[in-house]
Amino acid sequence: MPEPILVTGGAGYIGSHVCKALAGEGFLPVVYDNLSTGHAYAVKWGPFVEGDLEDRVKLEEAIRLYRPKAVMHFAASALVVESMSNPAKYYRNNVSGTLALLEAMMQARISCLVFSSTCATYGVPASIPVDEGQLQAPINPYGRSKWFVEQILDDFGRVYGLSSAKLRYFNAAGADLKTEIGENHTPETHLIPTIIHAALDPKKEIVVYGTDFPTADGSAVRDYIHVQDLARAHVLALQALLAGEKSFAVNLGTGRGYSVFEILEAVQRHSDRSIAVRLEGRRAGEPAALVASAKRAKELLGWEPVSSDLTVLIDSAWKWHQLLSDHAPLLQSTLQRLQAT
């Protein structure tokens, strides 16, 4: 029988790709998701329990029913800009929700957790690329909420024996290379899908926030990592914990940054379409550049990205969003039917 793994937020973008990777390695992903941002259609590789982390009765029922060997935790609010205007939501969902999950895990004697953390815990990095030894000084409530959880995990490890993998990834991008699942947010805020939406719809424009950053072309620079590379890293981290590895934190990125204008140029080149652009000032809470050093992930997990070339990222995302665009009416009716049941 496949080993069950509870995946909170497993109906979301990254969580669903991890579920596919888990199933490919012989695990049974049990998705626990409230569908606030996830999609029931993305749950394809194991059972689904619709529930909120704060619903302790539902959460404990799911744990008793499936008896998971470990937990992968993706359920969180994850928009930097929104966190600046609504910090209460981020501390409630990301910190309080995680605490409820950890208490349920301790009650069930589940001692392994893979945690979806973020490079936003570093804030404005002292140097590029960012390694795990750099000071964590987040500059927005989203990053602080994830950093708080990392501290909680350390305390739970010290007192209750929890083993955790804190995976600080940089900018997830792309879609499943077989176009089975991909990114589908409303509203969409991530750069690559936003640009693709504008390429598919000439009535849309792209807003570039900040052209005076201290970067080569003045726009913000980010490290884009293919979601399948991220998924594989999560499985490797889980296997390491199950094999007895002590708690650890690693960055997940490529070590190569691209500016907003470079991504825009690449999508226009791939699609052979021009995109309208509007320039705006910087948004609060966003550093000029975030690029990872992933040396520790390679040393500890034997992981390095294999699908994160920019052309692969954009091509996989293009195919997925074109599919969504072509089948939007059918997808909408399917979503309504699933949500009704």
C-alpha cells in the first residue's frame, strides 16, 4: 500500500504539482484544502478532504482516517502586496493556521513536516546570490508570517521532537510539462502568467512596477524556478526526513535572475506578439533583486533544477494558459459542477 502523506493546500498551484510527484514516487497524497485559492479539478492523485486548518474537528478526522506518515504544508496566503494592506489575514492564515496543524500533528504523533517557506524571509538581502546563512529580516507581513512559522518549527523540534524541512523557494513558475495542471489564480498576480494573459488578449496591458531599481535595466530581478523542479525537491526533502535526517532549511532556486523587462521580452519573442506596457512606481515591500544560492540543496538533497531554463518555463506556462483560454467556458462549467457537489 502506498504511504499516505497529508498535503495541506494540495489543490493549489505548487501543492498539486507536488501531489503528482509524490504519486510518481509511490506515495499516496491526501489533499486537505479549503479551496479558497485552489481547485478541485487539480486533485488527481489521491483522496480529497475539503476543510480549513482552523477546523480542528475536520482536520483531526482526516488524520485519523488516512493516518499519514508525514505532512507537507502549503496552505497559506501568499501575496506580498496584499499582505501590506491586510496583515491580519496573513498572520491568521499563515501563523495561526500552521499552529492548529502542528497541534493536530503532535496529537497524532506525526513527527515529519515539509514546510513551504519563501525567500521573502530574507527581506533585502545583504548580497546576491542569497545563501541560507544570510540574516532573515523580512520587510513585509507575508515574509514575516513565514519567518514566524520557521521559528515555531524550531521550537517544536526542540521541545516535541518535530523534524522539519523548511524550503525557501524563490519564484515558482511554469506548468506541468504534460500540461495536466498549472497555475490558475484569480486575480493573477505572478509575472509570467500575467504577461501571457496579455499576449493572449490584446485588450490587456502589463504594468511594470518600478523602473528605478539598482539593476541593469531598472526593473526588479527575480530567480524563476520551474514548479516541477520545486515538486521534486519537496519529495527529496520528505524522503530525507523519513530516512532520519534532522531538521534543515534550504533555498530552492537556479542562481540566475531575470528582470521584469527580460521576462516581458522573452514572452513576446515566444508568442510572436507585442504587449502593451504601462510603467508605474515601485510597490512597497519589494526588494530590487532576489536570486538564490542553491548549493546547500544540492549537497543535502542531491537536488538541482533540470527544467528551469527560461524557454522551458515560458513554453510550459504558455501551453497551459492557452489551454485554459481555449477551454474557459468548459472549465468554468466543470468548476461550477464540482463546487456544487
